[in-house]
Amino acid sequence: MKPVLVILAGGMGSRYGGLKQLDGVGPQHETIIDFSVYDAIRAGFGKVVLIVQESVVEQFKAKISSRFDQLIDVAYAVQPMQPVITGLGRVVRSKPWGTGHALLAAKDAIEEPFAVINADDYYGRSSFKIMADFLRQQASPECFAMVGFKLDKTLSENGSVSRGICTTDQSGNLKAVVERTEISANTDKIYDQSAQPALLLSGDDPVSMNFWGFDPSVFARLESHFLEFAQSNCANPTAEFYIPSFVNDLLKSKQVTVRLLESREQWYGVTYADDKPRMQQAIAEMVEQKRYDNPLWKR
């Protein structure tokens, strides 16, 4: 059994100023998605599902998946902006319903245990390896997983970030993910400035970067929770149904165990346009160290 990699690739990136998922960061203009798929193939994943907005499917096929579609199965799923919702009909909105709803778009393309990642986050090869091992050996309807990173390895030098701070039990299983929305470093200390007063955080705190591992049975629960959420928020045009919130609900009701898989990797991403040079430099150094081929894909 080879697990599936689901990539959340929708959204324009308001703080970045464009479609950052297609922006090149590698020496041959490879995207972050390219490096994630490269690492996933080597970790043993057998299929990639890209969740995108309908308007950009052809761009993704031309600029990204055409590079690796001969090496791994590739499928696309489209998150509808205004889905027909049971009991509500078609709810008019100006933005999608969030990452939890996006994941539902992939349910017909997945039969195996699968991982979910963001398109604009670089997670590192060992992160895919520990997740692939979990999905092959431990994933079940009652046991999911999340790759956790140390907070001080996930900050931006160019502004505050939102991070899900994780708490665990004595066995290392996830207890909750608390979203902190304005985290930044001040000299040698890290604060969440959205708290009043500002909350001091530890650089060793494990955080969620939206790297989840699920058994395919999760879709029935996800659909039920989204319907309940949509019915409660149909009059709120900005309400979003997030994967961490969904997992938190399952944990509170003790329906599942979620393993916290600790990664030692340095996270890189492009939350802001000014993050791109740091991302490019990091990739260039890893290419020089022979961690990646140059060019990445040899046809």
C-alpha cells in the first residue's frame, strides 16, 4: 500500500500578493510543490491529489504536474466556491469555506491512508518519511497523525505569523491545537501579540503546519461536521471550516487518537513576498549539498 499526498493549493495569498503556489523558488524555477512531491516520492507515496480552484487547474497542469506526472499518479480536485449544501441550497459567498471543506473535494479520489499539506510550506524530506511510515503501519479510523515542528523553526523574519500551538498528553498524543494569530520574535523571545497582555511562548513549543495524516474513513466525519458548521454559519460570509478545528472536535469527543510526529526539519515558507529570497537561498544550499538534483526533474 502506497499512501496518497493531498496538497491544498487553492487561494491567492493575500499577504503574498499573488498565486505563490506557482512561484519558482528553485534553481530551475521549481515551486515548493515540486520539492514536496520529490520528497514524497522518495518517502514512498504513490499518488498526488492537488486541490485547486477551478480557474487555475490548467495553469497547475502546465507549470507543475507536467513535470512529475510520469513518476507518480496525479489527480486534481476542485473546491467549489458556492457548493450546494444539504438543507441550505447554494450559499452565496465571496471566498471558499476553508481547508476542511477543501479536503472534502478530494474524497472521491482517495481510497488509501493519506497525508494533507499546504502548497506553500516546505516541510523537509524526513517529515514525509515519518508520515509515510505512520500511514503504512498505524493509520486507522481511530488513529490519525500530525507532523509537529518546533515553533522557533517556523517563524518569518518579515512579519507575524499564525501558528497552531499543540499540547500533548504523557504518551505524546495530541490533546489540542490552539491557534495563535500574531506570533513574532522580539530579540531572543517569542510572543503572541494577539493576546492581551502579549503571551510569551517557548521556541520548543510544537506547532501545527497543517501536515496531517488520515485514514480515508475520515471523510464521513468531515462531511458531517462541515454540514453542521455550514448550517450554523450560513449567514456569515467569512466563516471558514478549518482542519485543525475539525480535529480538535474529534479529540474533545474522544473519537480518535492523534499521534504527534516530531520533525526536526527547518520549516520554510512564503507567507510574505519578502520571504522568497530566504526560501531560495535555503533551497540553493540544499541543492549544493546534493539533497536535491539540479534540475529536480529529469525527463
